[in-house]
Amino acid sequence: MIEGEVMAEEKNFENKVKRFLHDQGCFLIKYWSGGQFTKSGIPDILICCKGYFIGVEVKASKGIPSPVQISTLRKIRDAGGYGILLYPKDWDYFIHFIENLKCGNDFEKDMSYDHIDLTYKKWLEKYQMKGVLM
């Protein structure tokens, strides 16, 4: 897959995620970090859904997150939010995760979140092993 195709796949997937979140009544902001005055590494979509803060970095099936993107997702998690690295293969798990958020209550992390979390952990370990993230 060439870079233009990857970007088109990622954009289409991002639009699908945004439509779903909107239909779920979530507040969201699409963040674009390509400008001179924007911060690198901020997730593509910043969300408040059912009282939870969620940052979603959307990737095409062959997309690779940067170390700064993984670091930012980790900071969101450390602050008590959900930092999610989302690939198309995890779509059904993401739907289940969002649909099962309970407003004002800590919900039990079910297998859907655990499955999504594996992708983030894989990249975190990879970058830590390379010494890029500590």
C-alpha cells in the first residue's frame, strides 16, 4: 500500500469513528497537528463521552504511530483518561467499549478494552526497548 492509499484509508476510518461517536452522543474535537502553532502528538480525536475523557489516535491497517503519539497516549492514561491507538481490526471492540461506558461509574474493563489495549502496549514496549520512551 502506498502512502496516499494509507492516508485515504486512515481518513475514511477516522470519519467512520467520528460518525459513530456522534451517534453515541459523545462530544468530540478533531485535532490537526500540522500547523505552525499546534502541538505534535495530540491524538486525532479528543472525546468526552459519558463522563470519560478519551483520546483516540486513528491509524490505517498499516499505519505506524510515532513515539510522541504513544507518549501522549500514555500521558492521557496516567491522568486517568483513556488513550487509545485504534486500528480498523479493532473496530468491533471499540464499539463495544464505547457502548458500555457508564456515566459516573467505573465500569469493569471488559475484554473489548483489553483487546484494544494490546496494540498500544505493543508499540509502547517497542519504543521503550529502543530507548525512545522511558
